[in-house]
Amino acid sequence: MSEPHLETFAVNGIRMRVAIQGEGPLVLLCHGFPESWVSWRRQLSALAVAGYRAVAPDMRGYGGTDAPADSDHYTMLHSTGDMVELVHALGESQAVIVGHDFGALAAWHAALLRPEVFRAVAGLSVPYSPPHELDLISELERRGVQNFYIQYFQQPGVAEAELEADVESTMRRVNYGLSGEGAGGVAGRLTAGQGFLHDTPDPETMPEWVDAYDFAYVVAEFERTGFRGPLSWYRAIRKSSELLAAWRGAAIRQPSLFIAGEKDDVLKFSSSRSGMDRFAETLPGLRGCHIIEGGGHWIQREKAAAVNALILDFLGSL
């Protein structure tokens, strides 16, 4: 089986690098924070073998894709525009879109905003919640929360300095701390006055599911690019909410799928619990909601075989 090959396309005013493997119906794979197209390596190969054209971009701000300087250029409308134009640049009119973490938000919103382009959607780790009057940051402020990691990410330069001080250590801590093996090592709420990594151990060894080559590749990418682009997605949360006012409360009606690991800290967030509780009304086309035993946040790498089987079953049902 051939390896994925990399191509660069002009989409929505930026140059986007993507990994492509296989031939057949198009499936887009959107990674999250802080990752890269290689997060989907095991899905790219599985989809290609099954007869699909699997495409995993470096999302806006990451890796080999351009990183606009203005954080207002990282809204859900920008990411949807990126994905729509990528579909067209690939010579297609439709695709199934799959996303993990912030990439799940990109996938959910692409399906919401352009249902004629994205005929089905799957989200990993982060459940769908319709656009709401209060954005997440304003909701945290309303509840008196001041130390959530997303709030820490808002001040330009602060999180960058912490995460870029030793990129390899950052990636070891984040990969282990949010995994099923290290669940609880990265808390949503930070110790007062401390950074994102303060309560996260630097493991002596990495879990077996962490591919050494891919880990080194991602470390090198972030040493080259830094974290400003990736953090800009968090800094655009308020702007996204403002621009999505017309879709407040809207359901996604295409066929959909949700997958998460039982030990994923994201499932502990109140926004995740409320989102899942409302799936019957917000995802009327839901084909499955699967919580994978023992899995943590990096579910498509930790439990690749299980995730691949669920995605392929979903695609086969369309």
C-alpha cells in the first residue's frame, strides 16, 4: 500500500497542504489542537484500502498551511470556507467530513453551514452543540470561571511562550496527559497563576500507540511554525459566535456519527454533557454515539482499529 502523498492547494485565500491517499468517494479528515495531518495516518490507510479517497489537511494555521496573522481569520466560517474550497479544488462537489477536537467543531459547522457539500459528518471527542447566544468564553465568565484553559489561551504570546519553550516536552506531556493512560493529567481548569502544562507530568516513556516517526514529525513542525496559528482558533471563539447568530439553535440533519473515548476529559465538560443530552434534537440523523472503553482524547490514534471500524461502518451505511 502506498504512503499518503502531500499536495498544496489555493483555497479561501490561503495555501493549504493536504495528505491524500486512495481513490473513490471523498472523505475529509480535520485534525485538532495541537496536531497535524499525521494524526490521521491510520485512518488514511484504512479508508484507502476500503475504496475511499481520504484527504487530511494541515488545518488553517498549522504545519504546511498558511497561518494568517489576524486571529479573526480563524472562525468557523473561515474553516468552512477552507473545507468547501478544498472539496472543489480536489475536483469534487461533495464529501463526507470527519473531525477530531477543534477539527470536530470545524466538521460540525461545515455540515451545518453547507449541507449540500457535506453529505455526512462524523465528530470525534467534541460533541455537536448548535451556535448559542453566549459564546463559550462569555458562558465561563457568567459562571464565574476564571481559570479554564481556553481563557488562558486568549492572551497573545502567553501560551505561546510556555508551549514553545520546549516543544518536544510539550508534545510528550500533552499526548500522554490527555490519553487513556494519563487521563486527568491535563485538567480543563488550571492551577491559579500557572500555565497549561503545570499539572501535566512529562512521562519517562510514551504509550505504545504513539508512533515515534510521527511524533518526531509533529515536534519538528511545531518547532518550525510555533503555536500562534493553532492558538488563534481559540482566540476566534467570540468572533465565530457573533458571525453564527443566524444559525443559533440549528440542527444538523445529514447522517452523523459521534465517537469519543470513555477517559476523554472533554466529556467531563458541562458543554459536552449538555451537547450529548440534546443529540436527539440537534443531530436527528445520528447513526451512532460510541464511547470507546479505555480510550482517551487522542481516540483515532489510541484506538485506531475501533475508530476505523466505526467510520467504515458509517460510510457503508450512507
